[in-house]
Amino acid sequence: MKKLSRIIMHSRYGWLIGLVLVALLNIAGSVFHARFDLTKEKRYTLSASTTELLKGLDDEMNVQVFLKGDFNAGFKKLATTVDEFLQILKDRNSSHFTYSFISPLDELPGTHTKYADSLISLGATPINLTVQVKAGQEQRMIYPVAIISYKGKSKLVNIYPGSNRFISQVEINNAEAMLEFQFLKSMDELVEPKKAIVGYATGNGEPIDFHVFDLQQTIREKFDLYQFNLETQKAIPPEFNAFIIVKPTLRFSDEEKLKIDQYLMRGGHVMIFMDRLYAENDSLRSKEFVAYDRDLNLTDLIFQYGARVNPDLIMDLQSDVLPVIVGGTPEAPQFEFMPWNYYPIFESQGSHLINKGLGPVSGHFANSVDTIKSEGIKKTVLLFTSPNSRTIATPAVISMNENRTTPEDAKFRKSEIPAAVLLEGGFNSFFKNRVSKASMDSLAAIGLPFKENSVPSSKLIVVGDGDVVLNDLTTGTAEPQPLSMGWNKFTYDAYQNDREGSKYFIPFSNRSFLQNCLEYFTNKPGIIETGNKDIVLRLLDGKKVEGEKLRWQLVNTVVPILLVILAGFIYQQTRKRKYAVSRN
């Protein structure tokens, strides 16, 4: 190295050699990337599953990210983080992995169709964002999504799964922590396209009409969906990777409960979305109605596993709205949107892979869910109410006149009332020591002998609201179209037609909640592990910052100048001594 520096310094063409070396170093730096992840949570380190998948690519995988344009600081930071993450992926297999950033306002090559229109048809949920421009503020729709393409197939990736346009630092951290999980699960589906199987229960009054249109579409995007009649079929096939029961209205027999029980005992994954009480949206047409118990005969079964859906109704000051007549004439009534406390907007703490980064979830006439002490069962609350909520016992009289008066806030003192719970672990059969010999023989005859205990991998999700995964139809179109599950048809209509009340429209995350539940049930363990990554938000102490503000401003402005002056003084003194000695 000393010899090389001496050649550069004393050679006639030293400057040219130096330029060539710098150019070579820059070229090498652009080709070969290396980084050392010194962060505590290893935020820049890929999991073994991701690395293995990337190394196994035998064709080009292309990622198009639609986070290009004028955003606020939060989404700009998220776009930068996505760029850094995708560069790490590219470094693992640069020959088969490429990515680019595209504006949703650009047109598809060879067409006059904007990318934004195509993204909506693929299931992307736009966010109405207020952007600062030269002329002031402007409303823009942004699409925080990406599309992965591989071997002629494509998958949509939700980079920011929430729907809140006022993105917070906590939400940024959640989105950044979930990047590897979101991309890995989609890449895995493209590389290994075999679909998991989801069973949909029928036979007990579960809806099979337009109310489950979005549910069916959502499931069929990634899974094979089969209807299964609990009343007529002998047993739930163990090939089902998940089994869902949605808003049953008819009583379950012991034979049907045994089929659910034994599927769970064999390591099955069950989701139950149930309304314990009869309280329907159609009943709102009358001035008042009575909510009463449906008597589904499921309470004892769920209780055995560690949960209980209570015979009550949740009321919440954080709620969706309904149009109420406040004046006008019978021929031309005047409507106004008012909060309807029986339509709670559920929150989550991001305490689990299912609800991490999840936006608000809409509920209709929901029941609270309690957890019961059960040995060996891990319980996680997935959805709960706001700090200003309450429950009312049944039978209860529900009146539309409640919307006309301001609720007594003093009654809404309860906080975080659970509405959805995840149970996982080794369950004990509800039919242990009570199953008949005829039933045992029947199960043995089809090759599924009775099991008293489940394997540790069994999972059960209980939601005290059957409407969470149902959809409604649009009201402002000649041909009513299915909405996304949980969306309010009245506020959506106002939003689409830019009418008064459009400000109340919220693109709720009910669909994301269902998707997350199914993915947790069906994804590989290695993929699930990537979703458990957490990025700790290390905030500055506000009081300490305020007290030491002047000191650090001086350190950052004055000290660098003093260091430059000191370095110059030392350099001059050194030169003086050096040349003074040489003259003597």
C-alpha cells in the first residue's frame, strides 16, 4: 500500500492512476453489496426461509411497487424502507430478482388505462391522502401496494395494511416489521402454487347468498373453497386446512358438534363467527325491536375449549353511522348521518401476527367474548372495543330513536371489551367420557377413530359477531354491486357520489382480518416466524430534549467549526516546523 501511494504521489501520471482506482472502487461497490446488521431486532437480516426461496428461483421474479409520487413524511419513509428491503432481496439473487417503483397515475404500457384502475380490480384499497403542494393542499389517492410477477402469475402485496391516512410512527414501524412476511408469503404462493383448502359450513342457516360474495372472493384468491354440510356429511375431512362457521341461525345437534370437535382434535383449525342474539339490520326498518337469544346450542362446546360468547350487546361511542330522518317532508325527507352505538369499530393492539398493523374492523350488533381458564390453552384477544364502551344485557329493546339523543357518556366506562379471541394448544374433547359407542363405531368405520385430546397445533378463533365477514350491496347504482365486507353501504354511496356524509366513509379492514386469520392457519411455520419480527420504536425523551436543546445545537454548529480551525492551525504549525528544520 505504501509503495502504491508513493507511485501515485511521485509519478507523472499519478492523478490518472488515482482516478482509475476510484472508478474501479465505485464499480466494485455498485456490483458487490455487503452490510453488517448491528440492530438489536435484526431488521436488515433475512430469515432462512426467505434466503432459501430466493436462491431457488429459476426464472425472473419482478416486483412493481406503487409508492412513487408526492406523499407525506410517513409514506415517504415507508417507501424508502421498502426500497432498502427489496435491495436486500436483490442482493441474494441479482440474476433472477428485479424491482421498480411506479406511479399509480402512470398508464399501463400500450393502453390508456391507469395502473390505479388495475390495482382496484386486483383488490387494492386506496387511501385518501392530503398532500402538501405548491398551490396548497391537495387530496390524492395512494396505493401502498406492490405486485409480484413470476412465471406468468401475479400476486398483490399490501405494504401498508391499514386504512388510516394519518399514518403514525407506530404504524410505520408495524408496516416495516411486516415487510418480509408480506412479501415472503406472496412469493411462496407463486413459487409453490398449491392452494390450501378451506371448508365453509352449511346446514345450520349459514348465509349462502350475496352476503358472502366478498367472503368467497377473498378466500378463493388464495385458497380452494368447499361448502360442507354439517347435517348430512359424516365427518369434516382432515384435508381441510381451515373450517369456518359464519353466522349460523339454526340450532346445532350433538352429532354436528361432534364433527366440529373431532376435526379440532385431529389438529384442525376452526373459525366461528356467531351472533348469539337475534338482532338484524333488517329489523331497523321498524321503530324498535327486541334482541333475544338464538339458542344455537354452541355455548357449551366453545366453553369447553376456553371461551364464552356472552348473551349481551356491545355499545361503543367509537362507532359507525346510519342515516336518520331529521326533518323535511314524507315525500322529501331530510337525512343526517348519526353514530349508531350498536355498530362498534373494533381496535387491536398488534399483539399477534393476525392483528399486527390491522386497521379498524367494523362490527354489527356484536356480543362480548370472555376467556375461561383452560389448562394448556394460549389465549390472545384479537379485537376489542374502545375505552368508551359498555354492554347491555338481553332481552334488550333496540330503538332507532336512540340515534336522536346524545348518549350518556358516563355509562360508557368499560374499556377493551373483547370481541374476538384466538385459542391455540392442546384441547380436551367436549365429548370425552360422554360419546356413545354407536358414534365411536361410526367414526372408526370411516378411518377417523374418536380422539379425547387434540394435538398442540390445533387452533380456534371465536368472534362474537357474524356480520364481521359479511358484505352488503351498493345503494346508489342501478345494478347493486357487492361491497367489501364490513363497509357501510350508506357512507360508501355518499363517498362515491361526493355527497354530504362522504367524510364518514371508512374502508374497514374486515377483509384483511379474515385473510390474516386464514394465513395464520395455513402458512408454513417458517413464514409465520417472519411475521413475529418487531421493530422497537425508540422515542426521544421530550423533557430532556427541551432542556438540552441549546447545548446540542451549539455542539452541532460551533464544535465542527472549531475543529476545522484547530486542524488548520495544527497543519500550519507542522509545515512551519518542517520547513524551518530543512533550511537549517
